[in-house]
Amino acid sequence: MRRSLIIVLLAGVLLAIVPYLGLPAFYESVLYLVFHWVALATSWNLLSGYSGYFSFGHGAFYGIGMYTTATLTSQFDVPFLWTLPAAGLFAALFGAVLGAVSFRVKAVRGELFALLTLAATFVVATIVLNTPIDGGQGVYLSAVPMPEFGPSPSGTFYLLALAAAVATIVIALLIYHARFGIGLFAIHDDEDVAEVMGVPTFKYKVAAFALSCALAGVVGGIQAMFVSYVTTGDVFTVAMPLTVVLMSVLGGTRHWLGPAVGALVITLLLYSFTAGDSAVLGKVAMGVILVGVILFMPEGILGQALKRFGRKPQGRAAVASLPPSAINEKARQAEGAAGRTSDVRSGEALLVARDVAKSFRGVKALKGVSLEVRHGEILGLLGPNGSGKSTFINVASGHFPATSGSIVFRGRELVGINAHRIARCGVSRTYQIPRPFAHLTVLENVALPAMFGARLVERQQAQEDAWRWLEFTGLAARAHALPDDLNLHQRKFLEFARALAAQPQLLMLDEVLSGLTPSEIDEAVALIQRIRAQGTTILFVEHVMRAVMALCDRIVVFNQGEVLAEGPPADVMARPEVVSAYLGKPIDDGREPPNASGVPIHA
């Protein structure tokens, strides 16, 4: 990151010399437009590219910035430069309020969020048009004094736009490499899983939205002075956000520099068509480019180039070059530390559930479930399909809110708190169907829980620690692969590694053996035994009975959302009500009933 930051700042310094070279003002005006769109596209990408919440309302925040500067300078004689922080502030406040309301509703995602932000543009335009802010006449800024820190008026605007572009790119770069950035990327890939892994999704989305709006507002304030006449018809248009979207998608939304690349290409393309009296043809070309990029270059120009020519980060390669013995030794040290820092004695209740109920529109998935998970044990959670096992894990991890009841973990009530706070208490889980973050590498997937779970380490340290868990689960050789490149066995073990990276007090495994071959099941059982040996308490939901009998100290059997039986595995599985729940009522054919291993008692 440091190298990229130095390059961006150095490029900014070199470009700042251009107004002093005595070039015609034409070049400064063209470059002003390039920097203007670079700043707008990059600011849009902070929310929409990083987190995946596509906004078509960027014109609203840009317009708020324009009208803030226009109103303060023309009506209240505020110096122009002083209005720019106010332009950013008002835009950020509007974005934060809009985000705080919309992000509370889980249904407002995807196209609904895009339509909501588009509607916000028209609402703001209507308010501005029908109030003294504009009044239908527009706002003139021709009499507003322009600061003279450039060699000419065009040079001053050039330097302002350059400063805005460089600042926006630097912010995008810093976020990209920070905890904030990887949290946004996780939201982009799977928001619900990101929350369960410890990412404060609501806070991150609101913060990204507000920052994106603030930068757009500042750029709008500069543009208001540049055009000297502001009207709602020219400001609040659909063309502006669509252009920004095209620029970002063309350059690549998954990279901090992608929108800047797209903005440079599109701005120069449009200007070349406009200069040649072919403005309509330029718009047609934009549409063709957008269709082509979506179909053939979904990762954008920069994303495609990095995929083909990019190199793996040197820091990761250095860690990967450690011999397996060294990594194993670090893993053993981490395991020992985990065991030494445990402050709960074996046998004491770690998690206590009382009368937990969960309903889905009248369907009662859990009906007053009560159970205890004791420190240091492997508790099996069994039952027929649809009995409520996975629902209980979803409720305990915060994936679903409980309808009623109480779940206490280490003395803290979990019902009613957000999933990311549950993760930070020391609770981790896997998913029955693996749900890795598709656009993060295996290494980044494993590093994320350490950054957001109970440990809250920095990104570099989290990635170094992730190597230990990849070696622990046998995935070190696939560290730089994407999850889609893994087979089912490896994806299941990625779930293990990701859950373990948070170093949880309680690990909940949701049918991790389903779909595996017998030999792969044996590997997974051995891995679970190693996890248990390091002092981790495990709640084990599974249908593979030989694994249950080999691993579990106690089992709890669910049936139709209720606890049917609990106790030692052999005793519970021999009970008639448990056999009936699994297989139906037995037919009396005169033969002796089988024991827990399936062999007649007197055989």
C-alpha cells in the first residue's frame, strides 16, 4: 500500500505543475473534466463498488453540494473555499440519514436500493426547485470572487479538481487496504455471513455511504463555481449517475484505481466525439461499451489486466515460503495459548438456552428449546430433517433473531443483540452449505474472522495468522485461489479454517460432513478431534452416526422443534422414542432390537 500511496501523491505533485507550464487553457479545461469525473466515479465506488449497494442517487448528493456552495456564496457572501466543507457536510448528512433508514430494512437491497436512491434524486430536486434555494430561476455565481492561488482562473479550477481527485483516490486506497475495506468487500459477497463473522454491516454501510456522499458534495461545490450558473434541470439528471456507473464498471469496481481508469477513458472518448460534432454518436458508443464490458469484461479493464498480468503480494509469498514444520510449530503455540487463556473450568456451562422459540410466519421451527453446552465438550445435536437443528445454530449465532427465550453465553445474554456482537463474544460457526466470500481469496476468507471476531487484530497480522489455520486444515497450497476453484471437500475445510481463525470459545459445526466421501469424513473427524484437543467447545450438528458416536460426549435429539432426549450417545440412541423419530415405529418381527451400533444386543 505504501508504494501505491507514494505513486499517487507523486503523480499529484507532478500534475500540479501543469498550470505553470504556460499551456493553452484548453488543456487545463480538458484535464479539469477528467479529474472531476475521476473524483465522482471513485467516490461512488466507495459504497457501490466496495459493498455492492448500487446507487443511482449520486446526482442528488452532487447536487446538494452544488446548491450548498451556490447558496452560501451568492446569498450569504461566504468565501468560496469555505463553502466546500459545508457542501461535503450537507451531502454526508443527507446520505447518512437516507442510509440509516434504508439499511435498517433488509429487503432494501439490490435493485430496490438503486431505485430508492434514484427516487431521492427527484425528491431533492423537487424541494430545491420549489423553495427559495432555487425558486425556478437558478442561482448565478458570476459575481462571486474566485480565489487566486493558480496562475489563471482555469489553472485554479484545474488545481481544485486535481486536489479533489487525488484526495478521493487516496481515501479509496486507504480503505481498500484497511479493515474497513475488507469488511465492505465481505458485505458485497454475502452480507448475512459477514455479519455473523463479526463485520458491523450496518455501521460500515452507513459510514461508506456518508463518505461517498461527502466527496460527491465537495466535487459538486467546485463544479458550481466552475459553471457559474446552477439549475435543477442541469444538476439533478439521470445521465450523471449513469455516467459514473459506466466509468466505474469499465475500469473495475473491485479495485481502488478502477473508477479512475474508467473515468479517464470515458471522458476522453466523450470529449473526442463532442469536439468532432458527434455528441450523439458518443452516447451510443458509451452504451455499446457498457454492454461489451458487462458481457466480456465483468471485472473491468483494470481487473482484467491485474488478473492476467498481476503478481501476488510479496508479503504473502514470504509467509507462504515458511516450511510446513515452522507453520505447524506456530499452530501448536497458538493452540497452547488458547488452552492456557481459557478462564472457564471444564464441565461448567458455557452456553445455556432456555425456552428458545423461533417462528417463520406461523411455522414454529423451535418450540421452547432448552439445553446446555458445557465447556470443553463436544455436544451432538441430532434429529430428523426439519427438526430445528440448523435453526438453533442460526438463532444462537444471530443469523436469525429468536422469537422468544434466552440464550446466555459466558454470562451474557445473546438474544436481542446483533450477530457481529455475538461473534465478538467468542462464538463462531460453519454453514451446512459452504458460504465463502466468492471474490476474496482463500487466505483473505480465513483472515477476515480474526479481524472482526473476538480478537480484532490488524489485517497484516490476521493474514499471517491465517496461514497457520490453512496449514492446520491442509489448505495452505490453495491460499491464493478463489473459493470457486475449490472442490467440496476443500470448501468444507475452508469453513473450518475460517471459523477457527476467530479462535472461538464455542464452535458450532452445521453438518460439515454432508457430501463428503468416507475417506474425507475420516479426515474431517480427525480434524475435529484436533480442534477439541486445543480446548475449543464444539456444538456438532450431524447425520453421519459413526462420526457422532466417535466424537460426541453428549447428544441432544430434536424432533419437530423440541428436545426429545439428551444424554450419553449410546444411551440416547437406544431409546425407543429416538428410534421412532428417525425410523418410525418398529415392526415386531420377533428379533432382538439393535444397540446403538446397529448390532443385536446378544449377537
